[in-house]
Amino acid sequence: MEINWLGHSCFRLRGREGVVVTDPFGKECGYEWPRPRADIVTISHDHENHQQAQRVAGEPKVIRGPGEYEISNIFLTGIASFHDNQKGAERGRNTIYLIEFDDLRICHLGDLGQMPTQAQTEALGDLDVLMVPVGGVSTITAAQAAEVVSQLEPQIVIPMHYKTKAYTGKLDTLDKFLKEMGLKNVDQQESLKVTKNSIPEEAQVVVLKYD
């Protein structure tokens, strides 16, 4: 599987069974849009920079919300969560997605604003790859993101939803999260190519450049 970060919370997961695009953003987000083609689009919540499925090429199946889905041998589980730590009173609901294909278990946390409950943690199980928001402001903070990593114990951590030169909104930069993880500098990669056999034995943080 090849994983590309397209900016903000949007990734393209390209594997043998098809292509999944997560949380496609709008023009006002600041990132350039490569108009990816996909078989499946996941939407974590209805904010304008996370639900622009119409910008994705092809005729993808769009998944919005909790439930179990199977599309072309790609298995997805949407897990209900909140966009804040007040049970949705401030920013509403969010969906965590567990995406399973190419023998990999990948979790996209969306705009998670709460610490995962025991039930949510158990529903996710063992994770190969975790995409976690780290920019705070409208999601968990960098410190909380590091706690989530410790709680979920993925083998590969990909930070997302943080301030970059391209992003026009207000978020914290990646540095805070790396510091919380005990890291100073992490080289950025154009993409992550991963198979079940190449998963590292020790957990690692992978920082992706956006296309």
C-alpha cells in the first residue's frame, strides 16, 4: 500500500483492492488539490474542510458516519466519537474510521476531540497505522495526541491536521507533537509504502509531505 498526505486530514490510501481518500478539503483550506481518483471516500464530520467528496474524481462510494461497510474487499468500520470533550456539546460528533485492506489495519481519527474510551479502543484493536490530529484548537492537543498514541499502540503514527505554510487556518505546528513524542527532527517523506511484512517492530512516527 502507498499512503500520500494531500494536506489537512486528507490522505490517499492506494492498495491492491482499490483507493480510499479520507476527509477531502475545500479550496479555502490553502492546500493545492490534486483531484485524486478514489473508490471510497470517508467523511469524519461535516466541517467544510473535511467533507468535500465532490472534489474527488471517479464515482466513489461516500461513507459518512458509524457502521460497518464492505466495498470491493475493503472493510471499513465507522466508530462514533465526539469533536470535543463535552460529548459533542461544543463541536458535535466525529467518526473514527478503521480501514482494513492489503492485510493492514489503518485508523483515521478524523477531528477527534476526546480521549478514546475503552469501548472505542477495543473496537479498534491492534493497529498498523494511525493517522492522528495533533494541531489542537479544534481537536485534541499535541499532548493528548501523544497520550492517544500510547493508548492505541499503533506501529506507525502519521500526524495530520496541524499548521503548515500552506494551511490558512489556526492550528498548532507539528513541533509540539514531536516534542511530546520525544523527537526533535523527523525527515519528511513523499509517501509511505508499507506492507504487512514491512511494519516496524518498534513504533515510529512518519511525517509525510503533502502533494
